[in-house]
Amino acid sequence: LAEQELIKEMNLVSDVRATLKSTLEKIEEQMLINKAAKHRIEYDWCDKTMAYDTETMNIGLNTKTNTILFKPGSTRFGEFSAPLEYWEFFCRENVQNSEAARQKSADLRGSLNAILVNGGRKLRTQADKTDIILAETVAITQELCTKLEETLRNTLQKIADMELLIDDLHNSIRKMDAAMKLAQTRLDNRNT
């Protein structure tokens, strides 16, 4: 049973490791998505900051400002100018993409938290089962060792008792030798 529980624990550890590895790959992928979304937002923010600074400066101008001049070609749109509709679309799309990336990150964090909690709980439960079975196995083994030691002592005592009995029988046989010799000598003397 202990070996089976250890095998179950080893399989569970492998499963948790594989799950964590696949989750790590998802996290790395999500980090790339987050970096791209951050880059787009920072780029948009930089553009908006520059436009805000320009508009702040323009609001401060009036007809009596000393720095106003005639500027030929200022009424045409520059190369990097965008119509208001595109600007609104780009802003909305940026916000939606960023929000989607943020939500996906939040979902991934929740998923990772659930994986860690469930994996930890499963590992702890299996470890407890394994510890219980190992403790039972150790207790049974100790009990068997105690019984074997007791049986060994009893067997050694019986062997020692048998050896003493054999020695007593040898001594009894030796004591009988003189009486046997006497009886045989007397019988032989009568027959001669």
C-alpha cells in the first residue's frame, strides 16, 4: 500500500508539474501580449501629450501675441495628421485591446491561483495519505520485528534446552556403561 500511495503521489506531482509548465507558457505568452498593449498605449499617450502641449500653446496665443507670424502652407494637413474619426477609432480600439489584455491577465492570474490552491490541496491530501500508510507500514514492520525477535529468543532457548537434554542423555548413557559392562561380564562369566 505504501508503494502504491508513493506512486500515486509521484504521478500527482508529475501532473501538477505539467500543469504549472503549461500555465507558465501561457503566462509568458500573456506577458508578450501585455507588453505589446503597453507599447501601443504609451505610443498613443505620447501622441496625445504632444497634441495636448501644442493645443495648450495655441490656446495661449491671441491677436496681440508677439510671436504670431504668417506661415505659408499651415492650412494643409501634415503627413502624420489623422482625421478625427480615425483618431476616435484608434483610441477606442487601443482602450478595447488594452482592456481585453488586462482582463485576460486577470483571468490567467485567477486560473493560476486556482491551479496553485487545488494542486497544493491535492498534493497535501496525497502526502497525508502516504504518511498514514507509511506510518502503518512502519508500525507493522516494527511489530513483525518484535515478534521475530521473540520467536528467535524462544527458538534459541529451545535449542539450548535440547542441547542440555542431549548432554544429560550422553551423561546418562556414560553412567549406564559401567553397569552394562558389569552385567555383560557377569553374563559372559556364566556362559563360559
